[in-house]
Amino acid sequence: MKKKYVVKSTRDFQDIIKTGSYKKNKSFVIHYKKNELPYDRYGISVSKKLGNAVFRNKYKRKIRAIADNYKKLYINKEDYIIILRRTALEKSFAELEKDFNDLMKH
């Protein structure tokens, strides 16, 4: 994922979470909000409660790969904050992909 497709700043994260809409299932909570850019941007959050830095980065890479694979299907000019839930830890990559796609069809 290129840098321009990533939500990095804390201010943007907080704005999207506070003023945007959200959808959730057992694996993810996805906050989304329209932006004025001609492309979507993604931010990924994995809580420290779920594991150490190595573990969190592993799951961020998985989520980033899923978002990269399907981002052409969901070009809505929106910002997304994807938050991983604890129940996602027991699921396989294919199950995470399915859960992600189910939520993105909004």
C-alpha cells in the first residue's frame, strides 16, 4: 500500500472515529467517512491488549494485504479506520478476508 493511501495522523484517526459512521462484526470494526480526495485511504489499529509489537505488526500486515487485494472493488473516496477485535485472532486468513468483504459492502 502506497503512503498516500494510508491514514497516519492521530488527528485524522480521531476525526474519522468521532464524526464518521461505522460497521462491525466479530472480527473488525470499520469506521468510515467521506474525503475530498480521488482515492480511498486506510488506517489500521491493533490494540496493545492483543499482543506484543511483533504480533500486532503481523496482523497489520495481514489486514493491509486484504485491503490491497480488494481496494479496487470499493473505490468510494472515503477514509477507513480498521480496528481488529480479539475474536479475529482465532480465525484463518480466508475467514478474515470474508469478514472484511462483508463489512466493506456498505
